[in-house]
Amino acid sequence: MAFVQRPKMRISGPTFDSADPIALAEFYERLLGWPIVRREGPQPGNPSSDGWAMLRSPTGEQKIEVQWEPHHRAPTWPGTAGEPTMMLHLDIGVESLREGVEWALEQGARLANHQPQEDVRVMIDPDGHPFCLFPDDTV
């Protein structure tokens, strides 16, 4: 039996489902300072909230995409049986946790009710996706 060698691979970044992908991409553009490099939509016959957008990190090595999902329901945090759960989340390193939280709130995020760690803050983006801010001295 022949074994196939693993081809070169890399993860470039996540894609989020959203009820309003352009608005969510604009939130992450403000939050992270990553520019939206492509945007599309709405498709003919779809509502004005339809669309797709891609943000790119300043180095160009990472991206975040946001795509329209007409049946999007915000995940629950912490997870609740029978409800959509957080499938993945962004970990965002910040120089100052306090300043990072203040900035995220100003951009439209909210602080999650449940905070499982003292040195991490779980935030919720405008579409309901959780993300974490944590102190990172390499920022």
C-alpha cells in the first residue's frame, strides 16, 4: 500500500457566518485595524444584508472572512443545551487588558456575562460571536 505524503498546508484564518456580514466585517476592521480588502453582495434576489467580506492582517499572512447566513443564530456563551454553541473563537492579544476591553466596547462589542478567568475577558461581537482578549507582551 502506498502512503501519500502530506502536502504543504497552512491555515490562513477563519470564516464567520453572519446575518449582516458587511457590518460584522466593518466591526472587525475597526477593532483590529485590519482593512477590508474585498467585499461582495448582495446577490440578486437576496436581501440587502446578504454579502461577503474579507479582512487581511497588515502582514498579509492572516485573513478573516465573513459570509452571509440567512439562518444565523448567535451562539450562547457559556454553552447551553439545545442552543447554538460557540464552535470557535478568536483569541486576541492586547498590550493592556483594560484598554483592550474599553476599545472593544467603543467599537460595538459587549462584555460577556460569564467570565471564566481573571486574566482573560470574553467579549461578544455585534453578531453574537464570542472572542477573548488576553494580555500579550509581544503585541
